[in-house]
Amino acid sequence: MKVILNEDVKHLGEMGDVKVVANGYYRNYLLPRGLVVPFNADTVAYFESKKAEIEARKEQKRKDSASLKEKLEALTVELTMPAGTNGKLYGAVTNLTLAEFFAKNGFEVERKRIDIPGLTIKSTGNYHVTVHLYESQTATVAVSVKGQLSKEDQEKLEAEKVAEKTPEVAKEESAEEAK
């Protein structure tokens, strides 16, 4: 069935777009919520009269996404995650982790719009993540993942350092005794 969108509908389109949808989707979901109107001469004429308003709204979205792109590309995301001594993370950095970081810093980005190469980050290092904005605009964000050792790993490292120092201390003590 051919319809005109009355509002922006996620995964379908924006206000004023003409779409072809299944009859059941139209009858059971879109029409009861007032999201669409049937495609006919009257509704086409109505949306033609509102065309300037719709275009102004789309232009505003483009400007907002351009400013968001500049802000995101200027931002360097630094995350500290629990990791082992070899740099492998206990867990992973996902698009949900990054969406929460952006929300804490005042950016409204849906997690589905964040594209991580390889779907997740599983080791420490520097990465580049793509954020899909309005239409075809994308922002590339630098992500730096740093490891934080667990208490057990810190104790093992300290024990290894003590073990490494012990032979040196023994050599120094034997050298002093020889004098």
C-alpha cells in the first residue's frame, strides 16, 4: 500500500516521504498511531503545501549533524577498562559502551549508529570508530583504550619484580661481604 509519512518513522523514512508498505503494517501499526496517511490526491496536495516547512526541518537536521560531526571529531575518547598484563581486556568495548560515554559527555548518539571495526574492541590500543549521523554524514572518532590491572595481576607483577630484585640484592650483599 502506498502511504505518505505523517511523522519520522524509524527504519522507514521521514515526514513527507512516500513509501510502499505492507497492508498489515499499515492497518495494524502505522494508521492507528497516526504515523501515515493514505496516498491520494488530497494528501498529496496537503503535503505539497507543507513542502517548504518539511525542507526547512531537514535542512536544520543537516546543520545539527554537521555541528555534531565537528564536535565528535574533535573529541578523543579515553576509556580505562580492566585488562590482563598482555593487554587483552576482560570483556570488550562495544557500541553500547561508547554510547554511554557520549551520553555522559552531552552527546546524543544512538548505539546503532556507532560502527566499531570488528564489532568490538578486545584489547588495549588506539582505534578509530565511525558514527553515522543524518543522511550520509559520518564522523570518525578516535578511541584510546587503556588497561587497568586487577588486584591479582598487580600482586603478581609486584611479586615478579621482587623476585627479579632478589638475585641482584644477593649479588650486592655478597660483593659487600667480600670487601
